[in-house]
Amino acid sequence: MDKAITINRPVPDVYSFWRQLGNLPKFMGHVESVTVQDELHSHWVVKTIAGKRLEWDAEIIEQRDNEMISWRSAPGADIDNAGSVWFTPVPGGNGTLVRVEMKYVPPAGEAGALVAKALGRDAAAEIEEDLNRLKTLLETGELPEKRNPSPLRRAGQTVGQKVSQAAHATNECVHNHTWTAIASISLCALALGFLIGWRWSEARD
């Protein structure tokens, strides 16, 4: 996976913010915490869309000040992963092109299938959203919302919106065609009364 974004801040500002790994959960929606152990090692906790927490230790394997950072997970990680982030000045010197490259190997079994589904289908979109939050944070100083609704919650919101729209359309229809609605209701009531009377008459016979 490879994603990039241009941030209107100088390279040293963007690099130093990212290099302080404790800042990453501020804009990475799926990252719950990053605990720095020393200059090269850290512990990550990630929450998947299914609510499962995954953890691993990571180490920085290469870094060049104001240019790039590369890392990989330590043996025994819930998800074997590695990646690099590059910081390139844009013409004029006041902006930074941030490019993230990531690869991962999900665990085996049912849990791994869930992780693969979550990361494989949505990882590119997640990284893009993370970079957009980083851009907002560094350019405006405002902390964007950390987590997006899960797909299930988004689906619920979509259904709710459609129900609300349908109800609104029905209300408008009744309001704009009041006499038509009354006539329709009256006809339905008349038909229902006729049916009940017929059934009652048959029962008596």
C-alpha cells in the first residue's frame, strides 16, 4: 500500500511530529496507543473494526533526519508488518510531501481472516483518512476526530437516514395531497369494514 499527501508545513515540522511516535494515535484512527520504550523500540495497540485489540512490538530499522523513517514489527507480533514514511520538500520549501508505504501479513485462522478483511479492503482508505487528519492537525492546529464510525455503524446511519428520508417524503406527500390521503384512508376503512362484516355473516350462517 502506498499513499501520499502534501502538507503545508516545512519538512522539519512534519518529520519531528511523526518521529515522536506518541503523536501517532492522534491522527491514526485505528491506533489506540503507541508506547515508546526507547529511541528505536515501541509497543503498539491497534483496534480492528470488529473491536478486537491487536498488539505488537516494533523497531525502527532505518531513519534519516528530515527524510525518512522505516520500521518493522518484532517476532511474535499479532500482525507482521513493516513500512516506511518519506518526507520530501515541495517547491518553495514551505510544504512537505508525505508518502507512506506499508505491508503486512495477517495471522492465520479465523481472527486472521477478520483482520485481512478489515485491513485488505479498507487499509488504503484508512491510511488516506489518517493522512488527511494529519494534514488538518498540522495545518490548523485543530485535533480532528480520531476514529471514524465502523462499517456497521456507518451502515446503521445510512439505513437511519433512508428511513428518515422516507418518513419525510411521506409527510410531505400527505401534506401536499391531504384530500387524496383522506379519501384513500376512507376507502381502506370501508373495504376493511365490508370484509369484517362478510366474515362475521359467514360465521353466523
